[in-house]
Amino acid sequence: MAPVPGSGPQPADRRARAAVAALFLTNGALFANLVPRYPEIKAALGLDNATYGLAIAAFPTGAILAGLGAGFLVRRFGSGRAAVVGTILTGLGVLAAGLAPSFGFLVLALLLGGAMDAITDVAQNAHGLRVQRRYGRSIINGFHAVWSIGAVLGGSMAAGAIALGLPLGTHLTISTVVFAIVALVALRFTLPGLDGDADDAAARATPAADVRSAGVSPRIMLIVTALVLIAIGGALVEDAGSSWATLYLSDSLGAPAALAATGFVALVGAQFVGRLLGDRMVDRFGQRMVARGGGVLIAVGMGLALAFPTVPGTIAGFAVAGLGSATLVPAAMHEADELPGLRPGTGLTIVSWLMRLGFLASPPLVGLVADNAGLRYGLLVVPIAGILIVLLSGVLENRKTAPS
């Protein structure tokens, strides 16, 4: 049953919140175990920068191909089940990518991983927003903070495996098995029922009857477009850290492999801090101001790091960019999920799917620029994304909710 207004979260809601947090943790950790070992895979397969960029673009390509089906799967099987199955299959895709004997196999493995990650992403966010509605206050940034913990954990596991000389296959097998078990345990504590059922609809900010009668107006479509662009801006920052930070620090700036891995860890670590504080910041200052400030941090932080390239300065630049991007994707997803005129999971699916266009376009674009002018210039995509966010942040509602 849905909670009675003013009664606060029930024990089952608290268990569901912990379960969703565990799913976000696994999602952050699985892919992050692979990212710092990209240079090793690139070297083993003899890929140049452009080919490497095309290969890792397979992950977002898989997400694009499968992403629009996420809303249907969430409504058909429930967001909890969809998230867990997607998590397990994402882990298998990551493992296969780490063991890839050829460029073609690497592409196929990343296609699988990306497709399953897209389904997991929508499903875990949908379930998190179900739990948030039952709590009656914002907790979505906290889930994304746990994702950042998972990414730091996964990146740190990879850095430790590199330092210990652990074979790539052994390392990724361990991570896949461990986090699959975590996801399966979490499934036992997710909310019962399907997304959009009577109890879930009753907890929504927009009543089901209003949603059916509202229709999808041109204004709503413009808002969706702006939310997608904001989410893409945040995604571009994350992609720069996951796809290029390690390579830029090691190849362009000469950092040792273990130290180079900390560029990505610094970005997601700072994201964690920003997301940990995000719900309170949004409640106090409004989503618009928080997003606009984040865009400024991204543009200035990475802009200075690229203008004056050093290993410490670049790691700090990725950290500042991570802090600035912390609340952007959660904000876009939350706003989209509450839009009138859309069925449960539809707005969330659309934003998540189109957001991944940034992941699809970014790696080959950065790789192409890197082969012709150097990776330093390719990474200018990060401060450009910050400027884009500043310009578009006005579309976000500047509401301030009272803390509960």
C-alpha cells in the first residue's frame, strides 16, 4: 500500500531504499572496474586513438539500440526485476570486453554491456523515484551519490588490480560475480507490484487522471528537449572521465599507470560529494541555481586544467568537473519523470535514451580531434558542455521544497 500522507516512510520503504542504493552501487562499480584498464586493452589490440574511440563508442551504441525498450520492460516486469537482470547482463558484457581477443569481439561485448546498462539505468532510477514518492521528499541525488561510491570502489579495485599485477580476466571475473550477488540480494527488498499500479500512481505528484487528460503539448516537448541537452552535458563530463582521463594522464602527461587511474576516480569521487549534498542544496537554492553553478564549475575547472596542463592540475580539473556535474543527470531524470501527459517511465526513458547520444558522439569525436591535434584539444568538449549547461539551466524549475 502507498504510505499515508504525513506518516513518513514505512520499514518496507526503508528496506527498498537500501535495495535501490545497492543497485546503484553495483551499476557504478561494474563498468568502473573496466575503465582504468582501457589503455591495457588498447595496447593489447594495437588500436590507434580513432579506432579506440570507435570501439568504446560501442557501449553507448548498445544503449541507444536497447534504451527505448526500457520503459516497456519496466512496465511489464517491474523496475526492480528489470534492474537486477540488467545488472547481471551488464557485468557479463564488461567481462567479455576485458577478455576480447580482437577489435570486433570488443565491439560486440561493449554493445551488450551498453544495451543492458541502459535498461538497468532506467529501471533503477524508476524504482528509486517510486521510493522517493513514498518518502515524500527528495532522495534521488543520494542514490546517484551511491552510484559514485560504486564507481570509486570499482575504479579503486581496478587500480589495485593493476598495482598487484592481477590478470585482467581474473580481476573482472571477481568483480562480476561479487556485484551480481549484491544485485540478487537487493531484489528481495525492492517494492512489490508494478510501476504505475494503483499505489504507485496515488503517490505521484501528478494524479493519474490529470496525466491521461493533459496530453503531450509542444511546451512539454520543448522542456523534454532541454532536459535531454542538460543530461547530455552532464553525460559528456562523465564520459570524458571514463573514456579519456586515464589515457590523457598516462600518454599525454606521462603519469604512471596507477596514478593515471586516479583522474577518473577523482571525477566520480567529487561527483559523490556533490550528490551527497545535492538534495539539500536543491531544496535550499533551487534546481536552476544549482545546475547553473555546476555548469560554471565544469567550464572553469576543466578549462583551467587544459590551459595549464600538469598531472596534479588535471586530476583537480576532473574533480571540479565531477563536482559540477553531480546533480545534472538526476535533475533531468526527475523532472522528466514528473511531466504530465506521459505514461510511467516514458519521460525517464526518453531522457535516458537521448542522453546516451552524448556518449555515442563523444568518444569518436574526441578521438578524431586527438589524432589530429592532440587529446588535450579533444577534451575541450568538457568546458563546452559546462557552457551549454549554464545556457540551458533556465528550463529547470526553481522551486524550493521545504525539508521534511
